[in-house]
Amino acid sequence: MKTRTKERALELLGSAGLRRTGPRLAVLGALLAARKPQTADQIAAKLSPPAADRVTVYRTLETFLEAGLVHKAFLDERTWHFELAHNCTESQCHPHFTCTNCGDTSCLTDISLPMAKSAGKGFIIHRQRVQLEGLCPKCSVNTA
């Protein structure tokens, strides 16, 4: 793990009041390096033993969820994708864009969308996630 990434991971764990264990540093390092949502399996594949154990990765992600360090960005094919929570608020996550051609998903942190006012009578909105779909820049060039 790069020195800056490790320093950032240590800082995040400290700010959340969590112990700085090897697996926690490794999982945070993988999320910091990825810069886009990752599944638990994708995170585990990037780590070396013993941090790569899938059960440890899942437990670590659950701890991070409870501490507010990460959140579940979106659900794709019954698999949650996780990302650091620093680009989102408690009630709204930044939009994500998934290419319908290559399947790559990108974070659109520069786009700000208004919070939905009401979902109708009796509905209470707790959190808003937006998933946009279309062609990414790479795929759109190939279709032009």
C-alpha cells in the first residue's frame, strides 16, 4: 500500500474510533485505490492473505458500515457494491453511471442532483441513490 493511502486509511480509522488492524487497513486501502464502488469479492481479490479471507472482508465492511466509513452504493445482480462514504451525505449518495455496453461503473461526484421532495402519500424518503445508465466515453467513441 502506498504511503499516502496508508496515512489516509489510518486517519479514517482514527476519526471513526476504530482499531487500526491489518485487515481494516487493507480493506480501506483497496477502497481508496479503487476510486469506484467495489464488491466484497473484488476487494478480497486485491488483498493478500490473511486480509483476503472473504469472511474477514465482509465483517470489516459491516464494521465500516456501522461506523459510517462506507456505504452500500448500489445493488447489481444481487451483489452490493461498497464505497467510502466521504462523497455522500447521510440522506443522499452521489450518482453512479453504469455503461450498458462494457458494464463499467463510475462515480459522478461532480454532479449534484436535487433531493426528491415526495414519493407520494404515505412514503417517507430516508436515502436517495441515483443510478444512471448509458454509454461511457470509451464505448460512445466506438459507436460514433
